[in-house]
Amino acid sequence: MKKNILFVVNPISGDLDKSELIEAVEEFATTNHFDLEVYETTGKNDQKEIQSIYKEYNPERIIVAGGDGTIKMVAEAVEEYDVIIGILPAGSANGLSVDLNLPQGIEENLKIAFLSHYIEMDMICINGKKSIHLSDLGLNANLVKNYEQSDVRGFWGYALQAFTTLKESEDPFVATISANNKTVEHTARMIVIANSQKYGTGVIINPNGAMNDGKFELVILKSLDLLLIGKIITGNMPIDSEDIVIISTDKAEIKTDYPVNFQIDGEYCGAQTSLEIHILHKQMKIAVP
């Protein structure tokens, strides 16, 4: 009996043409005797559409071609169901696939997405919204906001906005953080709420993070001079630095002294003064190498 697979593709993610990718997926499914249903996202009612296809089709896996935002949308749509999600990285933000060490080549990725084993991965709930990867307050969220408003996409778009964002960066904010039955206060340029280790660029921000340990980390960057930024970007995160504090916990509250820009998984979420955060343990099954 053939196994059903649902293939969800975001046609506009990462400004990449997906026609070759769709052909490769269809060919792989045929060769390996899977029944494939293809759904292209539209940005309107995608979750409901995916849920109704799921109920009708009952796929054993859902393969997602898109960035972190598309993966999160699919995971939320099917969170009540027992289904494995396979990833084909094809977005402007592919942080999760970088963290899962998914290969670059399409052939290897197809084998993992369709056939490989899986891990049960945590998600983080922040003010009622879900995060699968990395969210943050401060400098990087400013960058995400500027990037969303700019016309230049891809690496150079980020590089350009990084320069602008650093030049225009606001004053540090004061954060009051309650976690692990303690309340501490830090002056910070950026606070990362991390379910994993790396940004999509490969930059390691949370060296001891694991996506299935029932915990998340708050990485507090107290000062962000160019030297520290250079170290983080080259992957030499200085853990013993006095400028970096890491708190590992399963729930936390952050309050800031003025509204600070905030982003979840590469999507700008406005300026916030209060974040309620808790872990959602083993929320999704993800195919891994």
C-alpha cells in the first residue's frame, strides 16, 4: 500500500523559483512509491487549507519547502496530529535547517525529508505566539524590521541593513528578568530567546542549546561593540565574556524600561515591554539526518 505524503511549498519564500524543486520532489515520490499531494501556500487561510487536506488525506509525513516562517505555520496547523515534518530549506531565513545540520544538496535532503528518522522537538510560547528557533529583543529585531521594509533581499540585503541598524542603534534597555525563582536586572543591547544554537547565517549564539531538552536559553548581550559582533559573526562566541549572560530555564518573564523591537523566527512583531515565555516540550516531530 502506498504511503501518503503532503508537500507544502511556499512559492515566494527566499525569492527562489520552486519549479525545479517541485519536479524533483514529484520524481522522488514516484520513484519511491509515495502518493504525493502538493499544496502551494497563498498567505490566505493556509492553516485551514492544510488541516482540511490533512483530514482528507491522512499523510504520514508533511514535507515543507520554505523558510522558518513556513515551517512554523505548518507545525501550528497540524499540532494536534501525530505526523513527521520533513524540511527542504527554501526561504530567506533557514535557521532551523542550519541548526539541524541539513545538507545543501536537494538529493540528500529529499532522502532525509521522506525517509529518515526524526526527533521530537520543543517549541517556545512567547506572549501566546510560538517560536521554533530564535527570537530576540533589541538589535537583531531592529535589523529584521529594517530588512522587511527594504527592497534588497538575500545576504546583501542583510549586510546593508546590519550596517544601517548598527549606525542607528538605540540606547541600551534595562531588562528585569524573572526565571528559576530569581529576578535579575541587566542593561542590554539584545536578548535572544533561543530554542537552538545558531542563526541561519551559521552564527552560534547559544553554544549549549538543544532543541529537545525541555529548556530554552535567554542569551543577554549587555554590550555590542564591533569587536564582540565580529567574534559572534565568525562563530567565536566568547562564553566567558562579562558582556554575555546565559540563563537556561523552562519559563521566564522579561520586562523592559521602554518598548523594544522584538522578532520571532525572522518575523518582526512590533516593540514590546513585557514578554511571558514558556517551553512547549516535544511539540513537533522533525526528520533529521
